[in-house]
Amino acid sequence: MAQARNTSIAIAKGIAIILMVAGHAECPGTLMSLIYIFHMPLFFITAGYFFSRRNVEQPWDYCCKRFKGLYVPFVKWSLFFLLIHNAMFEVGILNETFGNWEGGVTHPYTFRQALQRVVHIFTAMAGYDEFLAGAFWFFRALLISSILFMVLFRLIDGHSQRLKGWHIAALIAVAAIGFAALRISFGLKVVNVVQGGIRETWGVLFFGIGVIYRHFESTRGFSPRRPGYWAAMAAAVAILVAGTVNHWAGMNLAPKIRDVATLPLTGVAGFFVTHQLSRLIDSREWWLKRLLVLCGERSVYVYVFHIISFKVVSLVKIAYYGLDPRQIGCHMVIHDHHGDAFWLLYTLVGVALPLLWLWGYRLLKAKV
């Protein structure tokens, strides 16, 4: 499978990263329910979309690329936020009064606590700052699931030369669903993976779905002119509506057995609808295409910096409502006056500011 630049997938990732920021900005309940049932599976599916037999034939190169693209950024930015954690208390960005919805707060780290977190960062891809880098679990989940998928693919492929690539991907996906059901039913945990391995299990499933989707797209095509296309689109939209109305779960840490049936459905349906919309946007050159391609190709920077960028909007909200200035420490956003339109400003700044920082850094680097 070609590794060439695919702008429709970049657009899909751009849409997903904007939706993720909107979800973290505590958008209205119905929209949040819709976002969470498919937006994270979309990232794993897009990763699997570009998987190829070349990755299986050159496993060391594949693993090196995965570590370079996921482990290295994780360590770099986790250490960065660890270094500034106590400084954030000094300037008031963090405090021990205001925290998350459940009332939890963060505290300054002692030297021993910071050192322990450094060890966790390097050895377990954990230990990251929960209030400034709370979304960093994705780096670990994608790294483990992509490498595990490659290993399983290589093992099956080595014992059965008759199976096609998408057949192997389907077997791995079914095995992931089976393991998820077993884990949830009996409360099992993968003890050597932080958070118990459920997100990595889902990651293997959706990575495999990405391989399968790419196969059928390349062999049969997904075109509005093809028979059954609109029926498939209607079914996908219906699944997303059902998931939203019934509050089906996303890739959370407390899954129920129902999720084994619903999450694969909403994940696939969400990706299909998003990708078809992306192809439509990609069909002509215009500002929306350029904007979403930029967001998709630079999504890692939005992922890393959107939470700290929210603090700028929190300052505005504090001034607007006359709130306690310490509410800037709320995670991820200020919870007072929940339901107002500030989530739109949070989303805009959470996406735009990281990209502006990146642009400014590269401009300064070029001049220096």
C-alpha cells in the first residue's frame, strides 16, 4: 500500500482533532455524546489505513518509525510539562483549590515525586502531568497497539500463506473483540500496561479495521455512484444517531459488556461518514480543505498543547463573569456557567494557538 500523502485522510484527522478539542472544551451534551463514540477510534483507523505488508517484511524499520513518531514525542513533551508543573503553581495557572468535575485537584511535586514520574515516563509511558497533559495516553495506546498488530500479523502470515492481508486483519480484529469481552466480563487487566490495557485492545481492533477499510476502498471503491453507497451512508448515520441518543460509550477506562457490540459499530460508522465528508471537501481546492489538511498534518501539536492553550480562554471567562482568578486551575476548562457559548472560544483557541506557536517557532528558528 502506498505511503503517499493522502489529503482526504489528513482532512479526516483534522476534523477528528477539532472534535476532540471541542469535547475537551465541554461542548453541549448531545454533541459531546456524538464526539466521544467515534473520534478516538478514528485516529486508530487512520493509522491502520496506511499499514502494509512492507511493515511486516521490515519489522525493525516499522518499530523504529513508531517509536520515533510516538515514544519520542511522548517523552519529550511529558518531561516538558513535568518541568513546568511546579512553575505553573508559582504563576497561578495551577492551584490546589480548583480542579476537575469530580473535585480532584493537583499538587506541587516533591523532588522524589518528580523523579518517580520521570522513571514512569521512560519505562511505562505514564507519569505525565494529568492536568496539563491528560490526553497523552493516546501515544502509548497507539504505539502498543500498532506494534502488537504488526507482530500478530507477522505470526499469522508466517503460518498461513493462503490468507490475504485483510483476512489476517479481520482475524486480529475478531481476536481483539473477544479479548475485550473476556476482559470486561471477568474484570481482567493487563498488569504490565498502564490503565489495564483496554484502550490498547480497542486500538488493535480499530487498527485492523483501518487495514480492512483500505482494502475494500481500493478494490471496490466508495463512490456515491456505486450501488449501496447511500444505504451504507444512511446506516452509518443511523448508528451514530442511536449511539448519541442512547449515550453509548467511547474508549473510556470503565467499559461495559455492551461496549463490545456498540463501540466497533460507532467507530466504523464515524470513520466512514467522516472520511466520505473528507473526500467531498478534498474534491476541490478551497480554504476549508487547506485548513483541515493543516490541522490533520499538525494534529500532534494540537493534541499536546490544546489543554495549556485553554488557559488563555479561562482568563477571558474569569474576567467576563468576575470569577475567582484561581479558577484558571480548573481542568480542562472552567466549569462554572456550564452550557454557555465559551466552549466555541475554547475550541477555536485550543486548535489555533498550538498551530500559531508552531508557526512562530519555525519562523524564529529559520531566522536564527
